[in-house]
Amino acid sequence: MTKNYIKMNNKIKFQYFPYHLVDPSPWPILLSFSLLTFTTGAVLYMHGFNNGGLVLTLGFLLTSSGMALWFRDVISEATLLGCHTREVKNGLMLGVFLFIVSEVFAFLSVFWAFFHSSLSPAIEIGGSWPPLGITPLDPFAIPLLNTILLLSSGAFITYGHHALIAGNRKAAIDGTLLTIIFAILFTGLQYYEYSEAGFTMADGVYGSAFYASTGLHGLHVIVGTIFILVGFVRIVNYHLTKSHHQGFEAAIAYWHFVDVVWLFLFLAVYFWGGA
Amino acid sequence: MSESAETTSKYVLQTVGFDARFPNTNQTRNCFQNYTDYFKCITAKGEDFAPCKQFKKAYNSLCPNEWISKWDDQRENGTFPASLEP
């Protein structure tokens, strides 16, 4: 009798297709409103409206907590409910790469702004780049060190990834942890360099182009670090296996993208634009 | 009155010739370059040095008067965006 029931139940639950039909969820609509609040807050804050910073903070908290709750559901679906079949994983990875392509174009626009202002400097800044009175940062000091840190972190994450695939838990944890440490060092050094720099985002086109491009990259480093940190925690908690670690691979792809953007920033903004 | 008639007859209306550094229709940079070159020139050679006058002629012909007075003010305030050291 019991055996029959299990048989029946399995028959009912059996899915004849590999796709994941998602359950109704509050997160998409919540995030839509959160993002609207976030962008509106950013505009209000940047244009000096009353309480703009408050709206911006609210938008940030709503967006980040909404994302955390949504991703928590995705982790449950993947790790505990087994919804992420090979077909679903393909779809997720396609989504990740399309997202990275859209990020490439976001960075293209700040690079465009930088080259527009620097390749043919306007007479308002005396027709020279960097403009008179600006002391650019030495590219061979902290920026070169940061290049080495970021490239090394890319190597460490490859080590951790391969260790994970090989089933070497300790090496996977070590490699990922080293990646995170190097990423935090990078962010710390960028913060130090920003606080020591002799120009600000508000005193001219040099500072605007510099902080818009390196700042956008810095935000991506912070997001990438959190992304890898989530992978790290999931390795430690036995969520990720040698054949099922799509989120971690997404973090790795994102990290390499951030790494490549830095190389272009280093060459264009720090080295060429600072000479 | 005879004096003013004399100056009028001597006055030559002249625009700057083609400069290969500034081949575009937009001559903003040409104007700016001649303005800075003039002040670099007189810093180096003195105001009476005749060849410097060529730069002054050029920028007076190319630049809108509004820009010239704006840049003159900026030089006085020390906010001119380019170096005028020769």
C-alpha cells in the first residue's frame, strides 16, 4: 500500500521536460520598485534635492535586500530542490554572458566620455590633457601594484576553480579565499589612492572622467568580491559540487571581465591619460 | 580730419592665411593657439619685438572679441587654462 503510494506520487511529480517552471515570487515586482526608488534617489541626490540621500539609501537597501532574498530562493531551488538541470544551467549561463555583454557597453560609454575629452582636449582646459594644474597619479606606483594584485587574483580563482572540479576541497577553499583577500587589498589601495589624489570628481573634466571610469570599475570590483564571497561560503557549506557550481562559474566569468576592464583602464586612463 | 583720412587709407583689412595645423572649418583652436603664442612671445622677447605682432594680428582676426576679453580677464586673475611661459 505504502509502496504503491510512493510509486503514484513519483509518477505525478515526474517532469517530462528539463525546464524549470518557476513558482510565483514577490521578488520581481519588489525589485522593480526598488530599482525605481534607487535610480530616482540617485538623480535627486546628485542634483542636490532635499532628502535625496535618504531616498538613495532607501533604494540601495531595498535593492540589495531584495536581491539577497531573490538569490536565496534561487540557491534553494538549485541546491535543495534540484531545479537546475543541465538545460536550466545552460540558460542561466547564457543570461550571465548577456549580462556581461551589457556591462561591456556600460564601460564603453565611460571610455567614450574619457576619449572624447582627452583625445582632443577643449580650449576651455587649455587644449592639453591632463589639463594645466592637474597632477595625475603615477601609473607605476599603486596602479601597477593593483594590476598585479588583480591579475594574481584571477590566477588564484582559476586555481580554486580547477581544485573544485578535481574534488580538492582544501585547495578550492584556499584559492577562493586568496582571491577574496587580493580583491579586498585592491579595493583598499584604490580607496587610499582616491583619498590621496590631488584632484576631485567636481573640479574639472579630468577628475570627472577619472572617477567616473575608475569608480564604476571599483563598484564592479566590490560586487565581484561579494559574488565570489557567496561562492566561497557555498563551497565551505558543501553547496557546490565538482559538477554543479554554476553560480561560482558566473562569479568567475564576472571577475575576469572586471579584470580585463582594469587592464584597459590602466593603459588608457592611468598610463596614457596621465602622461 | 586729415589724420583720420590718412589712417583709413593706410589701414589694410587682412585675414589670416591657411595654417596646415588647423585644416578644419572650425578655427577655434587656431584662434586659441595664436592668443597663447602671442603672450608667450612677448614674455620671451618683449612687447616691442615686431614678429610677435603677427600672433596678435592673427588672434584679433580669428577670435570673437568676447573670447579675447574673457581670456584677458582670466590672465589677470591667473585662471587662464594654458601655460603662458615660453
